Amino acid sequence: MFERLQGNNAGAFVPFVMIGDPDLAQSERIITQLIESGADALELGIPYSDPIADGPTIQRAAIRALEKGVTPGDCLALLGRIRARFPDIPIGLLLYSNLVRAKGIDGFYEKASEMGVDSVLVADVPIREVEPYYNAANAHGIAQIMIAPPNATPETLSAIGKHSTGYTYLLGRAGVTGAETAASTPASELIERLAEHRCAPPLLGFGISKPQQVSDAISAGAAGAISGSATVNLIEQHLNDNDAMLAALDEFVQQMKAATHR
């Protein structure tokens, strides 16, 4: 994907949504809409009761899905259906270690690979504890994604460079997810440091909610931008009108994607 976009002088726009929000059937329509509206890749969450890296918006999305009885197995089965329809879209999971470990790390990655998952980011596993996840990912052809915080030390960046594949999740700011607080760290400085340590291409996340922020991220040297809370907000705002929800997501993705052209 990155090679293709670079050839088109563009970056990537990657929306995040929670699988199963607001229910499984509408979630499948949402993910389909994101792809058809021009998303370059997908970052998808599996609902979890204690999402410590997420702010209120994505927490509420997880609660809505859990209240509908959505399980990790349901989520992976939905991904299998999406993969059958869209064989080429890169699909990444962002989830928590309890969900991975529940049935064994290797078993989770094996099932994720069978359903067509390309990358996995385990939000609550620090770099010093990533080895079992990294090894399982490699064994099943999945990219293990590393998080680069804005205050990353040289030692952390070196470890990310050693382990990173697929892309690097570059945090635009400290804290939890949320569209309320814009990305604030000068991305260009950290992107230069990532390049020095040969880290995988950086996607800037946390606080990305407007096209100008996507454009700024790419101008700073990022390979693209991830938008989670702003995307999930649109779902929450249209819970009583599924068609309006899809129309709002369509417009949002098209606007954000248009901002990726250099």
C-alpha cells in the first residue's frame, strides 16, 4: 500500500472503528462503507471492558458492542466476510492483551491470520514485553505494530526499529484517544528519529479529526494518518438513523482521503 501511494504522491488515510458497534450487522455495513468511500486501510478494534488507552468516545463504542453480546469470535468471523469481499484492503487490529491471551497468544494470531488480518497492535503491551506477540505474529505472517510515543527515548526507538514491521503507530500527543484534543507534538522531529532507527513507515494517530491535520501529518513526513474518535463520533451521532450514519462516514472519509495528496 505504501509503495502504491508513494507512486501516486499521496499518503494513507486509515479510519478506526470498533467492530460490533452499534451492532454486528450495521458494523459490517460501516466497514464496507469505509472501504468503498476510499479508505486506504482499516484499523479495527475488538470490544473490551477496560480499554485503558482509549478515551470516552471509543469506550462508549466498546460498551455498545458488548451490550449487544459481541465476542472476539464474532469480530473475527466478520473480518473473514470482509476479507472475502475485499481481498486487497490492508486490515489491522488494535486490541488489548487479555483478548489475545484468552485462548493463547499463538492461537489468536493463527485465527487472525486465517481471517485475513494483516497487522495487530496490542495497546497495553510495552516494548519490553512484546517478544511473545512478535514471535507469534511472525509465525503467522502478521505484522506486529509498535507504538512510538512523542517522548520516546533513543533506546525505545532502537527497540521499535528492531521489531517494527508493517507500520509504526506514531502518537501525535500523550494521553488517551480522543478527537477533543488535537495532535500537538511536532511530528517532523520524531519522524526523523524514527527514520534514523529504520522503523516501519509512521502513521500519525491520536487527535486526528480534520483534513488539515491529515495534510500536516503527511507534510511532516508521516506515511499517513489514523482517525479513530472522529470516525466513531459519527457513528454515535447517528445511532437512530443507519442510512444517515453511512452517508456521514462516506463524506468524512472522502474529505480526509482528499487531504492525503501531497
